[in-house]
Amino acid sequence: MILPREAVLRVVLTGSECTGKTTLASELAEHYRTVWVPEQARVYLDAKGAPLVYADVEAIARAVIAAEEAVVSRADRLLILDTDLLSTVVYSRAYYRDCPPWVEAAARERRAHLYLLHHPDVPWVPDGLYRDVPDRREEMHALFRKALEAGGARYLDIRGGWEERRARARRAIDALLEGPL
């Protein structure tokens, strides 16, 4: 049965770079037998092959929306997203001191049901892309927390070792699935 978009619970893994978001998103989707959306900034950056600039922000935002819309009809009550427009807003503001107003508005309108905010307490593993550096993860984590709180988003700090992260995420998603839509 295909559920309408608004009936699908959206859980977003968010936070600073190299904190295990992609790995956990994939694992959670497999565990809950649903689909997930890979990080679109990574896809875009990999295709570009050069550092991002402010002019890339809108293209990334459009890709984030399109990727979610492309799979939401295949979700079984739950959709896992490896970042969303909130990440686009946070990084745009952090790096360029600005963000296109329509991207900020869309991020508010498309706010997920739950955010899993990954704490940068795991080892940095470089991925070869032109992105953050290890010494900015704490700073970025604070910016993500501030944005989530300012937007009234429901979020849970995901920290600790990999097993602890996985268990905390599953407990939070189980609670979300048990509650009313």
C-alpha cells in the first residue's frame, strides 16, 4: 500500500562530517525494511569534483528535495534520510554567512518527525571529498543543535560507540513508530 507523503514518518540523521550518519542510515533502513535517501551534498560534490561555492547551495537544495520525493512513495511508513535541507541551511550559513530564503523556508516546511544528531565523538575518517576538516566538527555540532532547537525540531543526541549509537537510534525510532502520526 502506498501511503500519502504526509503519512510517512521521516527520520533524518544529521550533524557534522564523518560521524557515521551514512553507515547508520543504511543500517536503519535495512533494519526497518524501508528506503533511505543518501546525502545529496555528497552526491553533488562527488560529481562536481571541486570545492563547493555559494552558487551550489540552491542546486544541492533542489537535489535534496528531489531525492526525497523520488523515494517517499516506496517507504513503508518510515523514511530514513542521510541529512536533509537543515544541513544545507546550516552549512550555507556557516561557510557563506547566507542562505537563499526559499531554502530556509523549505527546510522549515519539510521539517522531519525526528532528527538523530550525531555527536562528533568518533574518530575522523576522511572520505576524500572537499569538505570539513576534523577541527571544525565540534563547532558544526553546536550549529546543528542550535538550528534544531531554533526550529522546534524533535531530536536526539546520538553519541558513543557504534553499538550505542545504533541502539539509541533504534529505540528512538521504535518510540516514534509506536506513537500517533
